[in-house]
Amino acid sequence: MLNELAKERATLKESGIVDARTLKTSHKRLAEILQPGMTVLDVGCGTGAITSGIAEMVGPNGRVIGIDNNPELIEKARQKYKNIPGLTFEIADIYNLPFYSEFDIVTSARVLQWLENPQTALHQMVKSTKHNGQVLVLDYNHTKISWEPKIPETMQSFYDAFLQWRSDAGMDNEIADHLSKMFEEYDLTNLKVTDQSETTKRSDNDFQTHITILAGVASSKGIQMVNDGTITESQRARAEGDFRKWINESAKSQTMYLLAVEGTKKSNEFKTNK
């Protein structure tokens, strides 16, 4: 079943890069619009790194719920952030959220890119949002990533295969540029698109953390691709090795195209026929 294939390929095998994210560095537009006392739903919260920052910004008079379908990640989040007032984590299905008109802001960051049916997920997010509340989605267009200088041909071939592997499971590699239209289809108004592209340069203190993201993809998702017969282990290993050498000897910068798209739910009557 295609939906199960997408779910399997999206499963997070290790959470290092997710744990390293913060609200102020990894979900900047959300940080700009949060206010004390707000109610916020973070959809696909992972281990809660960004969610905890949300709770700190809305304060003890606010209410924040992080949801994810991975019980292990939710348990990590509960243990790590159990002392933050007003913050809870729940296991839930993004395609069937148990909320209706409850939150001032419903958000997801880098989540819809992994779904076979992001339209249904957005439908559920809008349903969970209060009248005059906001929906805010942050996501990539993976086809617009760029490097200076060019990455090795072995890694470029791996990356092309990775995007095809995602596409074969029904994932939208260009979802960042499709979000505005999706928002319009659900009658969200006051649309705002903010460029949140992530550029890392060799002179940055955290250059190694960000430039090695694709190497991490090769060592984690690459194994899944090998198991699926998409590439061979030798192709995967050579791509990762050549890329790490490129990082050490040649890499100057990497830019990942990332957009934040937000809209307001103006109607109490939620349309379920879309």
C-alpha cells in the first residue's frame, strides 16, 4: 500500500539532527508570531526540540501540544521536557487529529514533505485551528538545493536516486512551492510566504552540523534505499565517502530552499468535502 510505503520511508531511524534544532534557529517565522498565552499544536513534533521552545515562548498561561506517530520519539520528548508548564506530548495520526477548533496556531515543520497525502494532513490541521487562528507550515523544495562548488558526481547520482525513491512513495519533492495553492484550496486567507532558506558557509561556527546533512541521509536513508534495491551498497558508500571528502577539502556553502507559508482560518464552518 502506497501510504504504508511512505510511512516506512519517512520513519526516523536516529534523531540527532532533529534534536539539534531549536525554535529560534529552525522555525524562525513561528518564533516571530508567538505570543504569551497562546494555544499551539505542533504536528510531527519528533523529540520535541522545537516544541519545547514554543512552550517557553507562550509561557505557563499558554498551552502547547506536540503530536507524533512515533511512540519512541514521544517518550523521549516526555522525559526530556516533563518540567515545562503547559506542554504535553501525545501519540496521534496526522491524518486523523483528535482536535476541532482548539488552537490559535497549528504548525508543522519539515513534516509534509514526508507524506504521501499532505492535502489530508493540511485538512486536519485546519480543522484543529480556531476561528481567526493561523496555520503555519515550513517545508522544503528539495529540487532547489544548491552547493558551491558542485558536489561529486557520485553524490549527485545518489541524491537524484534519493529524490526518485521519495517520489516513488508518493512524496512531493517540491512541496514548498505547492503550499500556497493548498492553503487556498482550504479557504485560508491572509496568505504570507516567507523565505526561510538555510544557507551554511564554511566560515560559520555550525558549518559541519549543516553541511553533513546529506552525508547523514546517505548513511541512514541510504541503507533503506539499498534494502529497497534502489541503489547498491557500493554506490551508497562511495557517494558518502566522496561527499565527506568534498566537505573536508572543497565545500564552501550549501543552500536548502525552505519556505514558511501561513494563512488564517476565517470561517467557523469547516469544509469537509475537499
